[in-house]
Amino acid sequence: MTNTLFEKAKPILENLQSHSFQAYYVGGSVRDYIMNKSIHDIDITTSATPDEIESIFEKTIPIGREHGTINVVYQGEQYEVTTFRAEGEYIDHRRPNEVYFVRNLFEDVKRRDFTMNAIAMDMHYQIHDYFNGQQDIADKVIRTVGDPSERFNEDALRIIRGLRFQSQLGFQLDTDTFNAMEQHISDISHLSIERIVVELKKLMLGNAIKQSFNNLKQFQAFSYMPFFKHFDLSKIIIEQPMPLTVFIALLKVQQPNTTSNISDLKMSNQEKKYINKIIEIIEDIPKVQTKLQLKLFVYDYGKEDILEVLSYADTLKVNNIATNSPFIINSRTIVEVAQTLPIHSRKEVDINGKDILTVTDKPSGPWLKATLREIERAIIAGEVNNYQPELIKWVKTHV
Ligand code: ATP
Ligand code: MG
């Protein structure tokens, strides 16, 4: 059996081999291929050093040169090509400062985290599986390469990664691996929050989130992470996949009086904004009582994000977060209201601040913003049509 993504990348392996280097597909793509799952990106491991990779290929990007990773641009796609490497001393339970480039595949796969991620495959689909990764995949077991306690002691992120794979794949954790996770969990306090967040995002979206989240709770993993350590996670129940942003909003709403600061998670401004919006939506849901409030609610937040929140209604309920009568707010009422709104944003209002100043001949001030809001409300309530001559008349009688 072949796979189009591997076939597309094959000339890269051929090219390396024609220069007498070894080259293999490795990591997630090989794991997913063996599992018959769709493959998203291909990692290549090779005996060629970064200099040698750069001299062989026309177009390269040195994205992680110091640890051996060069991106090869080939037919419009980028492929991560990483030199076989072994790792030096681990300090502080984080990735080592030193890496050694080596010339054999075994050394390279030996430093990888789990047996299922340590399988290499050549361009003829020949598998090199030194740690029985295929058997573990068949048995649906997550097991570290080598002694779990040592491997987690070296890099505590592997604990979170293991739980992330459990959530994504629905595999069981091997008993020794599980016990070592529990034993080393406090070491995750040495990790950078950025690395943790990358894994948590994938973990929260996994189909087997329930098991994985319960393990995080059992290990008290969150108490060693910035931001999350301020919450009582024993009060949180997660049984359905959700984006990390929604999970964070849920924590904030359920436990509003913590000293936690979203900025400690070092997520993007766009993500922070989204989290705050989700918090507002969740908090406003129970306040909607009248038809007009429902219209304004849909107008203010937009259909998409409200429907997103509603898809977690069960989770809100089991976490004792106030919701609303399903007769007032449900996905059908939201869609219907959205269809009938006369305007969808301030941009669509047929009068602007400048027009209002001209009509009223008053100096600008905070009243202007309040007036614009009142106009939006009046349009949505159907008290005035969104048509400039009528809006001017409305301003003249109301301001
Ligand atoms: P995904 O399908 O989500 O990309 P992946 O297994 O490819 O999963 P990556 O984070 O892309 O995961 O890492 C690529 C490979 O690098 C892994 O399969 C594993 O072999 C190795 N690896 C990544 N992080 C670590 C780590 N902290 N310790 C040891 N090996 C690691
Ligand atoms: Mg990957």
C-alpha cells in the first residue's frame, strides 16, 4: 500500500540516498500510516547534517538548524528534514542544551518519546521498528522508549504528550508508563508554558478527552502549571472535546474569584480576545429573558460564537454553570433570530458619529457612543428603520 503524501515526498529521500545518506520517514506520519489514519505532515530523518542537507537541496529554510532541522521546500510544500541526533545531558527536566548529530538511525529513534513514535519507514515502505512500536499500536498501548521514569525525568513534557496521545488516539497507558507519569508530574513546573499549551490544545480536542482529563486531574497536573494552578480542578468535569480557549473560559466562569491571569498562558492576543468573548457569552446567556434581549444578544456576539458555546451546553450544566431555558436559547432560535436581524454590525447602521454631530450641532462627548448604541437598539427593536432620513428624525427627537 502507498500513500500520496509519502509518494510526494519520496524524491527528497531519493535525493538524499543518491548522495549516500540514509533517509527515512519518522514520527507521527508513520504512526498514523500504520493506524490507517490520514496523514497531515511528514517528518524526515536523515544521516545528512544540516550543512549537507542545504548543499543537496535548492530551496531550504533553516528553521531549527541548531537542533538539526532544516525545512526543504519541494514542489511548493515544506518538509521538515532532521539530522539523526542523540541528546546530551538533560538539565532541569527540560530539553537538553546540547544535541549530537549521529550517523545511525537507532541512536535517533532511541531518543524519541513513545514506541509508536519511534518507527522509521524507508521510501519502499520498509519499516524499521526497534522498540515494537507496531505491536503497541496494534494493542493500543502508549509506552515510552526505554525506562519511563528516566524518560520523564529527562523531559517532563513527555508526560503531557503521553496524555495528549491518549486523548487523540484513545489508547491505554502502559502501567509502568502511567506510574512514572504520576511520579514525575511535579517536574512539569520546569517547562515553558508555550510548550505545555501546544500539547494541551491537542489534548483538549481529542476524542478520548474524558479519560485523559481524568488522568490530568488524578495527577494534579494543573497545579504545576501557570494560570491553571489557581483553580480547583476537582470541581471541573470534562467529557467532550473542546478547544483549550473554551476550557479556559469555562474555568474563569465557574471560578471567577481567582487571582489567575490569562496572560500567564502567553497565548496570542487574538486567542485572549476570543477567550474573553466566550466568557462574556457564557455569562450573558442566563440574562437573556425577552425577545429583544435575545436579538441584541445575537447582534452583539454573532451567531457563530454563540452556537459554539451552545455546543458545550452539557458541559456547562455538569459544571454548575447557569444556562437558560432551552426554549429561549437553543441553536434554532439563535439561527432564526440571526436571519431576521435588520443589521449585523455597527458598520451597517445608516448613520455615523459624524452625521449625528452635524444633525445635533453638539460637541462630541461620551453621549455620542451612548446615542449610537441607542440607535442600534432602536433599529433591532424595529422602532426605526435603518434608513438615514428616518434615523436623522430619530436623533432629532431623542437627543
Ligand atoms: P502529530 O501527529 O500531532 O504531529 P507527532 O508524533 O508527529 O504527532 P510531533 O510533536 O510533531 O508529534 O513530534 C514529532 C516526533 O518527534 C514525535 O513523533 C517523536 O518521535 C519526536 N518527539 C517530539 N517531541 C518529543 C519529546 N519531547 N521527546 C522525545 N521525542 C519527541
Ligand atoms: Mg508531527
